[in-house]
Amino acid sequence: MKFESKEKVLRIDEIFKDDSIYPRERTDDKRIDFFSDLIQEGTKFPPIKIVKDTSGRYILIDGFHRYSAFIKLKRTEITCDLIDAAPQLWRLLSVGFNSDSSQPLKPGEIKKAIHDAWCKDNVRDKQQIADMVLRYYPNNSNSRFSFQVP
């Protein structure tokens, strides 16, 4: 499943993290420090991923540690990919994008997001859920997990 995206440079204060859809349970402060150091050294990171809600707010769906590193460095702007997707899919998109991270989501975080997509977002297409969530996981025994929808 493909979604249209548009690269934008936004002010940091225009972007919000919605804990109800963001899949990570914890913030890794050491990772933020590490990213801050890399940014100061000139390392370029991929754009963070955002969506836009009906009130015009930009909601972060991927890149919280990068976003936090920019805040720590008192940067005022960040490059973003604005993803065009229906709100009920934001949670699953966030899982899919975070699954491609060098620090993949934990199975429990993925299971919770799938459960919430089914129960809270009313996403009922099991194949769509699987395609959005599992697209980045390699097919090996270290990354397999099972899930059931309610």
C-alpha cells in the first residue's frame, strides 16, 4: 500500500506527538543524545514522518528521537515527509515506519498498536493491517511474531 507524501520544512513548534497513536512505550534518552551528537557533526538524517489533522496540526508518526534531538540542539526547523493518509491508518503507518528503524519496535508495542487499530480505529481489513505493519520485517526466526485481532 502506497501513500502520497510531500517533503516540507516545518518549524519544530508546529509538530506534535500524539501518544495515543505513537507506538513506542519509552523514549531512549541515550539515543537522543547520540542523534544530537551526530547532527552537530553534520550527519544528515531522513525526514521525520508527519500527518496533518483536520484542525491543521502536524502530528508526528515517525522520528521522535530525531525530532527530540533537534529540540535538544535548539534547532527551529526540521525536514518532514507529510504523508497523505486517512486518520484511522495513522497508528499502523507509525508502526510500519518505526519498524524500519535501527531500533525496531518491541513485539508488545506492535501487538498493542494492532489491537488499538482494530478496536479504536475500526480498521477491519486483516490483510491491510498485515501489509502496513509487517512490510519491513524480514522473514526470519528472530523477527517473527504472531498476533490475533479481537
